[in-house]
Amino acid sequence: MAVPFRRTSKTKKRMRRTHLKKDARTTVVCSNCGEVIQPHRACTKCGFYKGKNVLNREEETKSKTVKEVKTEAVKEEKKTTTKKTSAKKETKSKETK
């Protein structure tokens, strides 16, 4: 059995192993429901692929679309910001009394 003449240096060893790293999976957002899925696959939540219902999940497809969810989030955010500002005003008025 052959024995190496010199020890492999840290640099050479690490250069050889740079290709052994793992990559994160590619993900995309479902255009119908906003769920994170792998590309070129049907959404497991709503059953849509390229805008067509391929898994026939009727009761789940009646759920909210991405636009509806975003508008609700904006409305909730506005409500919370108004509550915070009103709370600040109340504390300031208490301090002045």
C-alpha cells in the first residue's frame, strides 16, 4: 500500500472539501394562497399549480387569497398603531395632572 510522502496541508484539504457543502432547498411562494412550496410542485395547502386546481381541494380553495390576507394584515396593523398612540396620549395626560 502506498504511503504519502508528505502530509496534506490544511489549505489543500479544505480546498478539496469546498464542494462537499450542502445547499439550502429552493423555495417559492404559492401564487394562490401564499404558502412556501418547492418550485414546479402543486401546493399541498390549496392544491393549485400554475393557476389551476389540480388536487381538487374545494373546501380549502375557498380560503382567503393572498390579497385578502395582506389587506387584513394592513387593517390590523392600523388598529394596533392607533391603540398605541392613544395609550401614549393617556399616559401623557396623567403625567400632566
